[in-house]
Amino acid sequence: MTEAGTPEIRTGDQVLDVFGETVIVRRDPLGAPLDASVIEEIVPPGVAGPWHRHSREDEVSYVIEGTFRIWRGEEVFDLGPGGVALLPRDQAHTFQNVGSATARLLTVITPAGLERFFQEVAEGNWGEDDLDEVVAVAARFGVEILGPPPA
């Protein structure tokens, strides 16, 4: 860590601005292959991901700091630091930072490849107003965007 709450960016890491949050694609500093995507998300208060489901990947999300509300299928629960959520393929899910401060989430996605979705969205500079473009990119990665996060 460089200062309290600020993650260190290491050799090989890629920092992206996606959907109002900072996404850091973490990589092995020596380039060793890994069949998983390791994504750190720095999420401002109130920011949420779209309601979506993956057809190819499973996710495990670990809360580094802050409080996140997780929607997983019909389940809704809050997680604080050290909390873990399994988000299996084919199950609709999302998250939201429900705390009053910026929060951090580490997500491991298996198998690897979904990091390219974040890269394409960042390169296109697309956000909530560009839903058609985001839906099209997501579909190429086997992700179905179902709508905004639940209320």
C-alpha cells in the first residue's frame, strides 16, 4: 500500500476506469500464466455494477475494505472486510458499495478472460448512458446484462 486505503500498482498491473470505479487488473509481475482473472475494484459510495450473469465464469469476491451489498439470485446480503461471496456462473448477481466511504473488493474470476471485457469497456469509455455498446461487448464474453442493480 502506498498510503492508507490506496493500493500499490505493480509491474504488469493495468488500471482502468469502468462504470464509475477504478478496476485494477492484477497480473504476475514476471508474466507467469494464470487461468484466472484477478481484479481489484476501488468503488466509490453508492456505485454498483449492473445486474448480470456469466455463462462461462465463476467469481469469488473478497471485501478488502468497506461494506458491500451482494445480490446473488434471490439472496441479498451485506459483507464487510474479510467477507467472501461465491458468485457462480449462470446465476444473476451484482454488488453495491453501501458504505459512506470508498470501498475495495478483490474478485477472482475463473477461468481467465473476462478481464478483456473491462479493458474493452474502458477503451470505449462507455458508461451507463452507453448501454447498447456495453451489452454488445458483454455478449461477446458470454455475459448477459440484465439491467440496473436491484433497488
